[in-house]
Amino acid sequence: MSTFEAGRALSDEDVAQIQRTAEEQILPAARGMDGFRGILYLMDRGTGKSISVTLWESEAALRASEEAANRLRERSAQEAGEEIRGVDRFEVAYFELDRNVVA
């Protein structure tokens, strides 16, 4: 889990830039990493804080991706005008997603 902070409220243009960066750069690179299973990006537009949660097949896959993930994290933060506030690792204890829900 990566925590980011823009230091300002996020405009519609900021959000669009974050989405473009994810779709054009982050997702293609992440999909190429062994064991990558998904990503969730949460944001508070009012505070400019956001959290990125990536899902991995195993802890070994997570650890093997760290160098490349660090580069992606730095690049995406720079393009979005955000600062990286933290990187943490958690084990998924429970997960459910309604298959009828589309983001």
C-alpha cells in the first residue's frame, strides 16, 4: 500500500491526469510483473491524499516486484504532483468483490 499527498485539493484535471497515468503507464507495467493481480486507487479530492493498494499472488511475487514498483511509484507521483508519504505491506485476510459492480 502506497500513501500519497498532493498538498492541495484535487481538481477534475488532476484526477484525469492520475487516471491517464494509471491507464497508459502504471497498469501496462504492473501487468507485466509476475504475480500482479490487481490495483485499487483511493483518493480524497478535498485533501489531496490518496492510497494505492496493489494485490499480488504471493508475498514472494510482491518482494520480487519491489524494485520495479518503486520506480513506477516515483514516476506516477512525480507526474501527478504528489509526494510519497509511505509504503506499507499487508497480507489480505479477507476479500470480496461483487462481480456485478463495475468501476
